[in-house]
Amino acid sequence: MERLLRKPKNKDRRSREHLTPAEVEKVIRSAGKVGRHCLRDTTMILIAYRHGLRIAELIALKWNQVDLKSAQLHVHRIKNGMDTTHPLYGPELRALKKLGAELQGSPYVFTSERGGPMVADTFRKLLTRAGNIAELGLPIHPHMLRHSTGFKLANEGRDTRSIQHYLGHKCIQHTVRYTEMSPYRFKDFWRD
């Protein structure tokens, strides 16, 4: 009887499940160096990271959720999460405006070459490719961008409740991990 091969656990494949802000920027720059759809690819990574989007939320993003005039993104969460409205900042606004000018007629923000919605597997592949080009020293996957958002906000000292609402967690226990693991929570324990 053949033994079933089990997928290795994430902790056996990589030392951590998030990227630093500098690593995310490196991945974004790397995505902009390859392929025919550099603007789409870099914008996808930027939006996923800045708004802590799950892959399903990212590929389902529609233009009617993006308000470029008031600089807001209406985030529809999956997994019974809380929908939220996030502000859009300069880099995101510029990228989305350029992307919108290129894509005429599709209700989806991120589309395939044929104009349909982007599929999850394509985003996984483009992110993996960008991660390899960035030479981060660890394999990356899309959900790492969401974790990176949580850790960035926690490391900046944002309160847990605000992070919870930003990420759309119904239960605060899913958010606490970001603040529990932040090295900055010990920052002022000793004053020398």
C-alpha cells in the first residue's frame, strides 16, 4: 500500500508567515520587472497588502467597490468577516486610476487577458514568481500579504480592536496573534 504524501507544514517550509514592509516593497518591484501585465500585478500585490485582503476578496474586487473621488475602498470580507471601508492613499489611487484607464468595460478590478476576473491560481503563480525574483530566502504565498498587514499595524502600535476591524475579523482572537508576537510590545520595558 502506498503511503500518502502529506504536504509539509508551513513552519517546516519557512521560518515565518509574514513579510516585512521592505520585503513587500521588494516583491512589488520584482513583479513590475516581468510579464506583460506589470501594472495589474504590482497593483494586485499593493492592494492585497495595504488592505489585508484574502485572495478570494482580491480577485472578486469590483470597480463599484472603489471610489476614486472620495479615495475609499469598500471591502467585502469572506468567511463571515466584517465588511469595512478603508481609505485609499496616493500609491494605491495612482495605480488604480492607471489600471482603470487601461481596463474599459470590465466590472472587475483585476482581470485576465480575456477580460474575465482574475483566478486565484494565476495570482498565486505571479506572486510566487515575484517572490523568487526578489530573492527573499523563503517561499511566499498570497495569505502572507494579509499576515504582513496585521504585523505591520501591530508593530506600529495600532490597537488590537482597530486591527481587528481593519482586517474584518469577527472574533478578536484571530487578531490578537499579531499583537502577541510583536517585538515592539516590549519596547519601553527598560530605559537605559
